[in-house]
Amino acid sequence: MDNDKKKTTQEKINKAAQTLVFLYGIKGWNMDECAKEAGVTKRTLYKYIDSKEKLVEKVLFDYIQNTQAALVQQLSNIPDFLTGLETILDIYPALIMKMNSRVIQDIFKQFPTIEEHLINNRLSFTADIKNYIQQGQRQGVVNSEADVDTIIEIMQSLIIYYSKSNPEQFGEKIRESFKMVIYGIVQKGTQ
């Protein structure tokens, strides 16, 4: 099998899994249905992925990376740092909410190692946001004493906390919490 065909098959499997996860969560489908949705045999499916857990993890990680890329793309078009912060407050919760917070909660309950892998990979997911906040520090908009790593950890913790404890109000809670964190680090007089 050539590389283009492998890549196409992998993409079809990933897209099918994402569709199923977004529509039905993680319990509302099985690998037979995923294979059918992807237009491949179950045997072919298992040549590309070891388990449903690995497939769900791939869907979640791809979603996070795409969400981050979409946010960074938006920020790259905004010259004013404070307007960029408002954009983070407006766009990030909406991007996160495309995947129902109950799905995230179910993933963490069903496959606890995914949460563990997510936490272990958080630095790669947040590098661009960290750079953006550091840019604000260099511009004198963000308090130079603010520890950017701690800010990122707080925001990540809020996402995990609200996805587990308050999924019905997830977007609203994330927006309000992020607002408190972000405006807590902005220098007085720059708001």
C-alpha cells in the first residue's frame, strides 16, 4: 500500500471517529460502526488503530491542536494585544464547546489514561498561547511578574474542572474564569 493511500485511509478513519464522537459521545458507537462510517473493513481499521481508546485519544488530541491553531490564526490578525485577549475570551470557549463538555467528561471517566496523556502533553498544546502572553509582557501590557506557566496551568485546570463538574454551563464558566485570570495579569492603566 503506498503512502498516499495509507494517509487517505487514516484520514477517513479519523474523520469517521470524530463524527461519531461528536454525534454520539464515546459510548454511542463501536468499532464496527466506525469502520462502516469510514468505508473500510474492521480488519483495515485495526491495521491503523489498536483500540477505541487510542482512536478517541487521537480525535481529542487532533481537536485540541486544531482548536489551538484556529485561535492562533485569529490572534495573528489582531495587532492590538488587549483586543487579542478579548478574542481569546470570545473564541476559545466557543471552540472548546464544539465538542460537548459531556463528551470530554465521558472520555475522562471511560479512558482515564487519556486525561493523563493530555496533562503530560499540555505544553505542546499551549506553546502558542504562552508565547502570546509573553508578547504581552514584552509590550508592557501584562504584568512582568506574572508567571506565564502558572497562568497556563490555571487555565488548563479550569477547563478540566468545569468539563467534569459543570458541563451544562461549561462555556459560560470558562469565559468568566478566563476573564478573571486574564484581567488579573493585565497592568493597571492598560485596560
